[in-house]
Amino acid sequence: MGAKQSSQDDAGRENLDALKEEIERLRKALSEEEEERKKTTREEDKKTSKTTSAPIQVDDRELEKRLLLQTQSDGEVDSASFASQHEVDPKRIVGIIKSLAASNVVVFSETDKNTLNLTEEAMSFIENGSPEARAFDFVKSKGKNGVSLPEFKKLEKTISEVGFKQAMQQKWLAMDKATNSVVAKVEEITDTCRTYLRMIKEGKKEEVPAKELDALIKKRKLAKVETWKEYAVKRGPEFALERKKLEHDLTKEMLANGAWKTATFKEYTLVPGAGNIPASGHVHPLLKVRRAFREIFLQLGFSEMPTNNFVESGFWNFDTLIQPQQHPARDAHDTFFMKTPAKANFAPEEYVEKVKKMHEVGGHGSVGHNYAWKREEADKNILRTHTTAVSARMLHKLAEDGFKPCKLFSIDRVFRNEAVDRTHLAEFHQVEGVVCDKGLTLGDLIGVIRQFFAQLGMTQVRFKPAFNPYTEPSMEIFAFHPMLGKWVEVGNSGMFRPEMLLPMGLPEDVSVIAWGLSLERPTMIMFGIDNIRDLFGSKMQLQSVKNNQLCPLGLEK
Ligand code: FB9
């Protein structure tokens, strides 16, 4: 074993001695301090002539020092014995241990403890016997005819009620109906309740039959289980006899005087999920997508149409769009008709005449639909089947107020009396864009639709000729969805027929292009919701509103 080794041992021994000296010095300093504190408080007490038997209250800092010292010297400290040793509430020690552990000065392991504490009442049973035993003894003492019930009831409640019930259950006592008296059914009894309670008191609860023990605790509430935790404390990686004062904030003073360079800062306890999520409101996925769509329209210079009327007249929902009154979409199979108010109470008469004429005989070069148009049909109130009804109102108003180019959009609920299935409910949110200006073409429509869907992250868009009663030409819109990796039908579009626009009084050279889609479909796709019932309506889980992801729209940019 080389010289180097022996010198190292000497060194080790030396600093161990040094450490011991240090401990000794600190312990002496502490007891002197303690002595000093006691002397001052005694003087104070003398002054306040209050003789205090209660132990001197040591503050946490003092307790912490003692705990660290003992940890240092004993290697491991048990929280419970430390608390009783220093006559302080164990909970205080737990607090100190946890905060020391938070800065790695100590480490600890916790063990769950529990004990069975007898209640006052139980103690009195041990003292005087259980109420059932006392009830029995009383009756027994009255001889074989027992005692009349009224007399028995004069006994203290615990005996005459709890005792009586228990003794009856144990078949020690019985009621003699004939004589209305309480009689003993057995010669003698063993007061098992008292016995078991005594066993518990002597800490031999294991010897009490589980069933009995359970009854004593749960049914008769004569004993209560108390649980607590005890901690075994050891030195931690940052152990020191005095906890370094951790700085909580980087203050301007520290920056100014450079103290930050040597200061030890308290770590942020960013425990993921720590703290309960504030019970704040949560935006429904549909409204997140609506918000995103609104953003897109507003950025494209569109202004929102007022859609705050779910109830619409047949006139604005269908007739102004020159949709003939016998069109299948207008019958109850597809449309919800209002019972009350069944009839609309207003329509711009002069304009109604023009619409009537266009339906019946046409005009402006159109042959119209050549049928007898009925006012009462137009006056029927319905739940609007599309927000295009609102577009019709806005275009008529535009003509009334004097035409000027405009871009309008609407996003709101529409109602269709359709069969409910995985992707369809009897209502959905329609998204509609309308552009009106002189000389607009189908190319402009294709262009604005491409621009719109590009904002949705769909840059590949295709058009398929389609038919709508109120637009000619019309096109279904398909887009390649990068996430789905396939082409999806994303909407419909067209140029409003002159038969619709001219009766409104819009100039001949004004054309109006429009397109529509739903809010539900994109929301289902973006939030990966397969069945529309999980998205909207009475069957959806409120929880999903709370933990749905951010709306991906506009994020990728
Ligand atoms: O929304 C639809 N599809 C869609 C839209 C966006 C989308 O985005 C991706 C994730 C990012 C994905 C899908 N559709 C329209 C297409 C189909 O779902 C269709 O089966 C169902 N349609 C509804 C009507 O059902 C009876 C969606 C709804 C729809 C259809 C047409 C219009 C509005 C809504 C219209 C119109 C129109 C036409 C001309 C002029 C003015 C308005």
C-alpha cells in the first residue's frame, strides 16, 4: 500500500477531523444561541409574569438547522421521532423536509403509517362495559321475568337503545310481547365488544376478527383509522449544514452590483400540469374554424352579411332566387315550415311584383318558369335552407341603395329537413362568398375560389359543372386535401342568374359570382372527427370542447 495512499488517508482523516470540529463548533454556537434565546424570553416572561410551561417555540429556520445537523451526524433522520424530540407538530417538519428536498439539500423516502384510535365512547365501554352487556346485566338482575319495557326504557339512552339493539342482535335479550317486558334469553354472556376494544387499546388489533373489527369501525364508529406519512431524511446531493439562501428573483440591484454572478437562484418548479387548469371557457371546434374562415374573408376584403334570422320567408329563401314554387327543394321533405308565425308579415311589394312576373312570364330575355305564381306560397315562413337567402336580401338592398361593387360573406346556421347520417344533421353552418361587380366572369369566380381555398391550405382545386336553380353556370368545387392525401368535394358555386338579379334592379352589366361550403365538413376533417354527432348536437361530449386541438387553419403559413 504506497506512500500516496497513506498520505491520502491522512488527508481524509484530517478533513474528517476538520468536519467534526466544525460540527462541534456549530453545535456549541447553537446551544449558546439557544441559551441566549431562553434567557431573553425568560426575562420577557418574568416581565409579563407569565410562567410558560409550553416548550419554547423554535422557528422553521432553527428547526431546519437542527434537522440538517442531525442528518449530518446520524446519516438518517426519522421525521416523526425528530418532531416529538423537538416537540413540534410533525406537519411543520414535513414542510421543512419538502422544501429542503426541493433544493436537493436532502432526499427523503416516505412511508404510510396508520393507527386505529378508539373514540371517547369506546374508552367508556372499556371502562364500564359495552351497552349491550350492561343492558343484559340489568335485565338479568331483574330475574327470569325480566323487566317491563317502560322501566327498561328509563335506562340511559346508550343502554336502552344501542345496548338493547345489540343485545337483541346477539340474541341475549328478547321482548316478551305477552308481558311487554324485556327478558334474558341466555344465562350469561361474554362482553366481546369490550374485549375487542381492550385489545385495540393494547395495540393488538390484529387479534380482533376482521369482521368484528370492521363493524366496530364502520358500523359502531367506536374506532377511527388515522393515516399519516413518515419521512426518512438523508443527505441530498446539495447537502449543507446551512441552506444556501436561494434567490427568487433577478433584481436590478443584483444586475447593478454583479451579485447575480455568485447568487444561487431557486429553480422554477415548472411541474407539467401543476396547478389545476383554470375553469375557463373553451371555444367549440366549429367556432374556431368559423373564426378562421372569418379571418380569411376579412383579409380578402369581404364584409360580413347580417345572418341573425333563422326564420325566413319562402319569398327571400326561394322566390327571389327564381326557384319555381313546385321545385322539390321547396316541399316539406327538404324544408322546415313554421307553424307560428306561419306567414311572413312583410315583403317589398313593388319587388314582389317583379319576382312574380319573372317566375310567371320571365323578362329581360328570359322565358321565366311559365306557371301561376302564388303569393301565399311565398309568404310561408320557413327555417332558411341556405344563407343565399341573406345574399338575396343584401343584393336587393344593394340595388335599392344604388349599386357599387362589393364582396360579401356569411357564415351561419341553415336548416334542411334531411335524413340524419354520419355527415349530415338537420342543420349545418353554411359558408358563402359573394362578389358583385360589372363584367365579372366565370374566370373571376374560379380565381376567387382558388384564392379562398389556398388560404385553407388547398392549392389544388378542380371544378365540375353542376346545376343550381339560381346560378348558371354552376360548378361543384373539388380540392386536393394534403392531410387526407385525396380529392374532396369542398363546395358549390355559380353565377347568379340575370332572372334573379334584374328584378332586384341591379344594372344589366353587373354580374354576381358566389360559392358556398359548410363549416362542419372542414371542421370534421381538421379535428379528425368521423361522426358529425360527435361534433355538434345533443350527443357530443362536452369534454371534447375542452381538450380539442388548436385550429390548424392558417397555422402552416
Ligand atoms: O363543405 C363541403 N365540403 C368541404 C369543405 C371544406 C373542406 O375543407 C377541408 C378541410 C379543409 C372540406 C370539405 N361541402 C359542402 C361538400 C360536401 O361536403 C357536400 O357533401 C355537403 N355540402 C353541404 C350541403 O349538403 C347538402 C357541403 C354543404 C354545402 C354545399 C353547397 C353550398 C353550401 C354548403 C353552396 C352553395 C352556393 C352555390 C352557389 C352560389 C352560392 C352558394
